[in-house]
Amino acid sequence: MGRLGMTAKAREQLITLAYRGMLSTADIQLLLSMGISSRHHREFFRGGLDSDVNLQLTDRFKRPFLNEVQAACEQTGVDPALIYAVMQVESGFNPRARSSAGAIGLMQLLRTTARNVATISLQDPKLARTVGRPSSNIMIGAALLQELESLFHGHLPLVLVGYHAGSGSGKRFHRNFRHLSTDLLVEVLPFRQTTRYIKRVISLTAGYRALFDADNQGPLRLPLCVPNDLGPFLEKRPPEV
């Protein structure tokens, strides 16, 4: 797994220590973020870990607005773990959150961005009028993530650059750093805030995926390399018939 993860042997040793009660809650959270199988998580929550640790982990990986997230996942195909991670970092699950730049709601969307995504990606311009509502905000935010996944061929760090700093910044970083490996790309980004944002969202995504992987997708994996080219982004589609 190289610099992006840990060896299978080391991971299994840490899992053994967790079962024996020899890891702190912080250590177990780190283990979750590094990716372990859903089988271990099911065993943990059946009593493999101390109940206080389970409660702390459940509190750390909250899942509010579950129906809204599920609806957005069904329509966009975006991993619910990623939606929850972005939501937690962007707004702390506060639907009334507003930034100094004018971003609003759970997924912290600018109104112009929400209007473009609702019109082009979701083909529902009226949805942007209610972007302050949790259901609309989550749906549009998920659609934006879907568009960024298309643009960057699913390369999660670049997807998050695009979400945090705008698609233009993501394209520029891709152009300047596509010759680097993924781990180096994250470290050389010119904005420390963006680097911290990427690391935090990826860590939370891995934890959510490991804890609530209903579709058995397995632990989160990051690509070793940056894609050479870019895909389509917010391209107008012919109306459905």
C-alpha cells in the first residue's frame, strides 16, 4: 500500500490490539481511517470493543439527514461516506451554516454554483431556489461531487480540491502537478488549508466507509497516480424523453 496506507500485517496487528483493549479511542479512530474490513467493524459493534469506545466512535461518525443522503446517493451514485465526510467538515452538520464567502447550508454551496449544478447536472433549475433546505442542499452538493468525480476521473484528492477551492483551481493543480504521485500532490498544494481539508475529509470518508459499508465496497483506496487527462464537467445534456 506504500506511503498511502499500511501493510496488511501491521493492520492486523493493530486490529488484534484493539480487540484486546490495548488501543485508545484515538488510536482506534486512526485505525478506522486507514481502512479495515467491514467484518471487523461489525464484530467491534457486536461487543468486540469497549462500549465507551463504541459510543465515542458512533458520536464521531454521526449520520444525520439519513433519508436525504440516501436519496442523493441513489440519484447521483456518490458514496454516502464521502457526502457525510464533506458535510461534517464543511458545516459540522449545521443546516444554517453560512460562510463569509456566501456559502450556505450543510454542504456549503455558493448560490451561483448551486444554480449551475441544479440546472445542468440535475436538470432541475427550481431546486436551486431552495438550496437552504437540507434535502436540496445535500442533493446539489452530491451532484457537484459527482461532476467533480467525472472531471478528475474519481481521483479523490483532486475532487476535494475542486469542491473546496473551485473546479478551476482543481484543473490548475492537475495541470501543474499531474506528474506527481498522489501523496506528493497533496503535500505540495500551495494552500495549507486545502491540504488539511483534503486529509480530514479523506480520513472521515475512510471511517464512514468502514463503519457503514452497507454495499460492502471495502476500505477506501486512493489511486497512486494522478490521471493524465480530464473528463467532462457540467456539460449540458439532452433532455430525457
